[in-house]
Amino acid sequence: MSFWRVLLSIICPPLAVLDKGCGSIFIVFLLWLCGWVPGVIAALVILNNPKR
């Protein structure tokens, strides 16, 4: 996980997970609409997942 990805996930979480698939983008976008913090946490969890 690079510094720029972390920074982008703090600023705009859906943009940080663009290359992770449509489902990830949709989930992060919905959580981001519910609140900024859940979207950031979801984006960081998805980016930190070593299996993807």
C-alpha cells in the first residue's frame, strides 16, 4: 500500500479502490455516503487485503 493510495483513500475513498473491482467500489461508495469515516475504513481495509 503506497503513500499516495492512503492519501487518496482519506480524501476520496471510492477513487482509491478503482482497480479493485466494481463490487469494492460500490461498497466503499455506499459507506462513504453514510459517512466519511466508514468509507475511509473500508477503503483502507480493501487496500490492505493481501489476497487481492
